[in-house]
Amino acid sequence: MFKLILKQSIMNRVLYSLTPLLLFAVYLFGFRVLAVVLVANLFGYLTEYMFVYKKKGGKVSMAVFVTSSLVAMTLPPGIPLWISAVAAIVSIAFGKMVFGGFGTNMFNPAILGRTFVYISFPNQMTVSWTKPFSGFPGGFAYWSGGKAFETGATILNQYRLGIDKVYSFPEAFFGFISGSLGETSALLIILAGIYLILTKTAKWQPMVGTALSVLVFNYIFYPGQNPLFFLVSGGAMFGIVFMTTDPVSQPKGKLALWIYAVLIGFLTVYIRRFSLFAEGFMFALLLANSFMPLIEYGLERYNSKGAKA
């Protein structure tokens, strides 16, 4: 089996950066977290294998495990395992392979899969949330936690419904809250981002640009609210570090990268503020992926005219 995998060191580093988040998710929600991630990886691998096995020398890329792990980490801990499989299949088949395979995808594959299951299975994705364990040994002594919260208990819905805050900022920053597997701890996500930057695995511009954009537009659309509290809530921080930095779907030019980052931040806050969906980052990133080829083309035309002048 492992002879059929194309080794990619850069993808290994992304997986390394996800490991602390995965262990923390087990501490919060129990060992069932590992089953969600393993099922996604298994079906992600099988999906890509079906596309490449007839090709001479065809191998499954290590990127499939990054995509599958990322989409699994955006799912709630109590998600049915078959939905985790669906998320991975859609991510690989429709997010990557239909465009030609590794290195050719227009959209971020993991976000595409997550958006599909978010829209297709709203009850499983948004209604019930698992109460996190606390103290020692936390979830390391249990298979899974119990469903203790309903819609309205998440931080994002606190803004939308105007209810009293269920969590404090320190709890949200350190991650001792309910939420999706990899999205609870802003601290661990930031440390992962630093690791990715220092190892030259990811560029810092989309991370910094998107974070600043989210803060600025949150200040505009939610006056009087702490913009940092908003930044560390939901999937924005996880997406900023692991999704905006996808080397294939992100733009290539420096100016285009900053436009890309600002656009994602604006759309994230705008969608959260005015749409029916509490979580706006995934839609924002897909929209930015759609617009960037046109924006890059416009920048190239502008630069070529300037050079001729």
C-alpha cells in the first residue's frame, strides 16, 4: 500500500502541525475523534486511488491525507462517521480529481468538502454540540462525550442571537470550549501557523492579511464587540492558518495575495453578519478562490500596460 503513496515532505510537515490539535481534540471530546479522522483518511485515500490506479506509475499523493485530515478536523466530534467519509470523498473527488489531480485544483478541496456536508446535513453539523471534558485525564479516559448543548451555545451564535456569553475570551483562546475538532484552541492553531512559516511550508502573507482583515471588518460590522473574541471563534482561525495557505488554490503574486487575504476577511465577517449561516469563513474562501483568477488576470493586464508605458 505504501508503495502506492507519493511522498511529499511539505505535506508531512502540515500533518505534524495538526498533531497537537488532534491530541487536544481527544482530550476535549474522547477517542472517537480519532475514528472521525481515520475514516476520512481511509475514504479519501480510496477515492484518489480509484482515479489513479490505472495510470502507469500512478500513486496517491501525500496531499490526500492532508486534505482528509483537514476536512475531518472541521467536523463536530459527534458527527456520524459516514458523514466524515462523505466529506473526504467530496473533497478529493470534486475538490481535486475532477480538476486533474494534485496541483490543479481551483478551490481548496477540504473547504469544498466541508461546505458540502455543512449544507447537506445541517442538523448534524450545527444543531447539537458536545460538551468538552475538563481536568485530568479529560477525554483520554472516554470514547466520546455527551451532547449537552444545542444551537445558540456556540460563540458565533452568541453574536447573532444577542444572548449572554457562554464562554470567556480566555476559554475561547485556549480552547476549552465546544466546537469542531481542530477549531477550538486559537493558541495551538497560532503555534501551528508559526511552525508552518518557520519551516517555509506556508506563506505568512495570507495568514496575517486575513487575520487583520477579519479584525478590521469585525470592528466595523460589530461596533462595541471585542474583535479578537470574534477572530478566535468558529472556524476562522483554523481556516486562516491551514486553508488560506494552500499553495495550489492561493494566488501567486504578492499583491494578489494581499487582495486575496483582505477579500476573505471581509466576506467572512459580512456573511456572518448578514446571512443565515453563523459560520462564514468557508463560503468566503470559496468565493475568493472563484474571484482570484479574474483579479490576477486584471493585475497582469494592468502591469503589462504599465510596462509598455
